[in-house]
Amino acid sequence: MFEAQSSLVLHDEEFSSIASVIEKLLQESNSKAIFLVDKDGQLISSVGETGDLDTTSLASLTAGNIAATGGLAKLIGEKEFSILFHEGEKDNLHLSLIASRVILVVIFDNRSSLGLVRLRVKKWGEELERIFCTLEKKARQNSDSPKSFFAEITDEDIDNLFK
Amino acid sequence: MSFINYASREINLKIVYYGPGLCGKTTNLQYIYQRTAPDAKGKMISLATETERTLFFDFLPLSLGEIKGFKTRFHLYTVPGQVFYDASRKLILKGVDGVVFVADSQAERLDANVESLENLQDNLEEYGYKLEKLPYVIQYNKRDLPNVSSMDELSKLLNPRGVPEFSACAPKGEGVFDTLKAVAKQMLVNLKKSGH
């Protein structure tokens, strides 16, 4: 039995602390680009050389990859595989699970190394884990707050989208 | 599970097209992809076998426009319909915000539809979701074929709760956008009710 998770809601404050953590990770690990992706395939944040990349597809395929590997883990009696590494001719992908909820994707080439990336991901991953745990706590506290932005959406707003 | 990003002012929602093998889930996405303006869609990804059967999923990101200054983005997924891909099918349902069940209207596929719908409910329950609680619509596809069951018969069998239902012929696009709009609308109404 899996547990149903609530919506992920991100405000400016958390968004900028996440962005600053992955920026530091990018510098310290000498990597090309870093993505933070929700386990359901939605891109949360990215830094580095992301210009030529189809980031939406990358996010969805990363989540598919992690989901498939998670399924394999369960088959052999593991809870999950928290780190995945894909080696290419020039570029490599390092995927790690943060707080069992988000996926940290690091793309790096020969300017860095797997060892360095693993070391830095461990350090900054813990920082990200803290941010996401706080976020979840906050979401739980706010879940029953009656006043909210989306409650103000009118039926007309929704209809207008489909005109 | 919706993702609301106040920093970039975006709402992201996930729609899954479910149904028996060869019912036309991928065709629905292909038609939507063909008929959507380039700036409103991303690349369509199909993880398929050499014979073009879906192996893991198809994925199509769509932007519908803004609502109260928030960009609404829909991520459309299909599942592999063939019975033996159940493990992969279950994975795609994780975090789903809305479901489209694509039924194959051909009389000989009646049992396959029922089996797939039961499988959908079982797989959702494993995640702690209930189909009755999710935005959900049904599409009766392949209405142009000669050997189809009547709409009444299909509806009685597959739609006892009377959720919105549409007849379709996906390659020609009939009913494709009506189905998508109906589920998307329910999802936004749901978001409004949940009140973030």
C-alpha cells in the first residue's frame, strides 16, 4: 500500500532557497547542469547549461526512470534505490532521491568526476532534504486554512480557458 | 498530485489516459499534439516497442493559458494497455490528478474494457486513491467501426455512476478535445475546492 501525497505547493521563499542550494552544488561539483524534479515528473528548478535541453521531457523521463527503478527495487525486497548513475561518452547523469519525494539530477562531463559529484550531492542533498521537510510540515499546517487563492477562482475563469 | 509554483506562477496537473490495449490512448495524444499550436505544447515522447505498442508511456505537455495570472500546464500520459505491462501501468498512475478512461467500442472488446476498468480501480487503490474522488471522464472510442456495441450498453456496463462520457473517433479527432476539456475542467474545479 502506497501513501497518497498532498499537492506540492512552492512559494517564493522556498523557491529561492532551493535555487540557491542547487546553484552552490553546481559550482562545487563542477557540473554542467542541475535539475530538481518532482517524483511525478514536474520540473521544480534548474541551473547551469540548460539552454539546449528539453527540460519538460527531461523531467518526465527522469521520473519514469526513477519510478521503474523503484519498482525493480521492490521486486527484490529493497525499499528504493536512492542513487542512479548513467554513463555516456561525454556527458553523465547522476540521479538521487531527496526525502523520498524529489529527484536531484546532475549532468556532468569530464570537467568533474563521479566521486566529486557523489560527495557534493551528499552534502547539498541534506540541505535540500531539510527544505522539503519544512515544506511538507508547512503544507500540513495550512491544509485546513479556509482562505486561499484558488478558492477565488470562478467558474467563468475556468470556462475562459477553454474558449 | 498537483504542483503549484507561486514563484513561477504555474499550476501543473497530471492527466492519465487509461484503457485496454489498442483502444486508442496514444491516438488521442497524437491528435491533440497535431492540433495544438506550437507555443502551447512541448515535445511528445513515446516510449514504444518497434511495432509501435506503448512500452512504458506516452507523454505530452500542454499549456492551456492563464487563470488568475497562473499558467496552467497539463501533463498528459498514456499507460501501456497490454495486460502483462501492469507493473509499468501502475507506476504511471502515481500522482495522477485526473483520469480519462478510453473504452474500445467494438463488441468483442467489451470484456477487455471491463477488465481494464477493474484494473484501474485496483491500481489506484494501491496508492490510496479512489476513482470516485478523482476527476474522471469516459470516452467510447472507435464509434466509426461497424461492429460496435451501443452507447447505452457501454454506458450501463462501464459508467454506472454517470460521469461525463463522450463518443469518439480518435484518428479523425471526433470527441478528442471534448474529452480533454471535460477532465481538465473537473480538475480545476477540484483545485478550487481543495483551496491552496
